[in-house]
Amino acid sequence: MCRIKCIYHKDSEKKIFFLIIYIDDILRASSDLSLFYKVKQFLSTQFDMKNMSKVSNGISIEIKGDRPEGH
């Protein structure tokens, strides 16, 4: 069984951001692309990071998104 160690959540001005950390993986999700990239840029200045492919399933969580529909 997987146990997520850290989930950070920011909710302000109708913008939502999640940062999920499991061992050495980070999953980011946001309702606002500018906030998404701002956090990514900040984290990359603090840590050695590499960008992996788009996630559709991770940590036993199915992830669905539809950018044209805004989901």
C-alpha cells in the first residue's frame, strides 16, 4: 500500500494548487497555468529537478483532465 507523505494545498483568488510529494517524486496540479509554472520555476531554483511526461495515473490515483473544457 502506498502512503503519500506530503500534500500541500493553496487556495486563493479562485486559484487552486496541489503539490503532492511521494519519496522523490513531485506531482503538481493547478487550476491556473501561470501559478503552475510560477511554482515550477521556484522549485527548480531550490532543487535539482527534471520534467517527466504527463501523468495519467500515479500513486493509485487516476488523473483525468481536459484543458479545452477547463477541467
